[in-house]
Amino acid sequence: MTYKEMNAAVMLLGAVVIAAWVLTGAIGDPALSLSAVATRLCWAILASIVFNIVAIIVFTILISIAQGREFKDEQADERDRQVGDKAMRNAYAVASLGGLAALIVWALGYEVTAGVYVLFAGLMLAGATDGASRLVYYRIG
């Protein structure tokens, strides 16, 4: 596993963990005000950033110990740029569909908070799509 693949796996893991955390909170307390939901999602974004930073550090240390040598990022080449471009294109499509889904939820008359959760879920799914796409493209390319 290369450093870039490990980074993509951590991105995917982080998106799944944070989305699950937000989902359990939404199910456990569905009647929150818009400001409370926005605050919860801001904390989730902060948690996602912290999770990714800590997980990258921990996995880098663990892999370095397992391999008996320093595990570090290699110089990006044309293939890395192509993988990143394809993965970002996939994530963009998912994020766009998430935005559309939020608009549909609001157009159907659901509460504003429901649309906010749908929008957040779409963005988290886009992040997971980016990570998963990178893993797939690095493995097949």
C-alpha cells in the first residue's frame, strides 16, 4: 500500500465514521432547531478534520513500524494527477446529486433541517466517493 492509497483509505474511513456519528445523533434527537443542527454539523466537520489528521499520523506510524522503515509520501506524478482528477469528478457528481436531493426534500415540503441533513449526507458521500475512487483507480491503473 502506498502513502496515497493509505491517505485515500483514511478519507473513506473518516467519511463513514463521521456520517455514522451524525446519523445516530439525527435519529436520537430528530426535533432539533435549525441552529442546533447547524452547530452539530459544524462540530462534525471539525471532528472529520481532526479524525483525518490523527488517523493519518497513527496509520503512518503503525505502517512504518510494521515495514521497519519510514513510510512517507512519494513525489506525485502524472498518474497521481489523473487519479485525483477522476476521483474528484466522481465526488463532484455525487455532491451535485446531494444538492439536488436537498432541494427536492425542501420542494416536497419537509422541514428545513431534513434538507440540511440530506445536504450534509450528500457531501459526506461525495468525500467517501473520492476516497473510494482513489483506491479503485490506484489498484486498477
